[in-house]
Amino acid sequence: MRNPFRRSARVTAETARRITGISVPFGGVQWADPGPSDRERVRGFLVELEDRRVLYNPDWLEVRNQVDASVDEIRDVCTAALKTFAPNDFAALPIRNIRAACRRYLDDTTVEFRHADFHHHHGGLSPGAFLALGAFRATVGQDVARLAAHYDIEVEGDLAGVLPALDEE
């Protein structure tokens, strides 16, 4: 039979997060569920991004109004995620960067390139929208990589395609 008074080998950070107080003289521990950890919230944010075709579809499959709507929804997801983090949490800056990239994309799609003939080769995206989409994907890829590395989260599926390539040297 297991000894109920045996000390644990170590207290994990997750366990320590849940302890809210200790009482004496006869002992006791106050315990509360503080909600999901930062890692769990970041994982939920990345799951939201995994299903966004705008981040990884080939450009000839993109339809401008669907791209704009998806980028706008990503911006909303970022805002909702930011509300769950303190301003000084590590995750706040990369998520803010992704939200700013959404705004930049929506602003930069109106840039005119009068001498470029992209229309027939890039699924109807204007040259400004085509370049803005590339910049958007690059920014999202960098910040998803930062979040995944810091919180030790495996990025799966097509979303992994927007991550920057690792140097093999």
C-alpha cells in the first residue's frame, strides 16, 4: 500500500500554479484551478491558425474577398487571444505582431503597380494584394515559430509550411 504521507520527488510548475495558500498549525493547502496555462492558450491560438487557408494555399487558389475576410478573422482571433494574456507575457508580442500584420495586409492590398501584369497569373490577386499576402505570411510564420519554440509546441499540418526554414549548417 502506498504511503499517503510520502513526499513527492518534485513539485511541478503546473502544481505550484494551483496552490493559493498554506494553513498551519495542523497543515493544509488551499487549492484553486487558475485556468489554462499560457502554453495551453497559445496552443489554442495556433489551432485556430491551422485551419486558415490564407496562410498556406497556393496563390492561384486564393480569391481576394475570401482572403480579406480570413485575414480579418485572424485579426479578431488575435484580439481575443490578447485579452487572455498580460501585456508583459511572452505571447503578447508575437500575437500583437500577427494582428499588426493583418492590418498592414488590409492597408497594402490597395497599392497600385501600373506596369505589372500579374492579373492572369496569380488567381485574380492584384500585384499589391499578391505582395501584401507574401509579407503577411512571412510575418505570421516568424511569430508562429517564436511562439512554438518558446512554449515547446509542435506546429502541425499545413501551418508548418509558413514557418521559416532552418539552416542546415
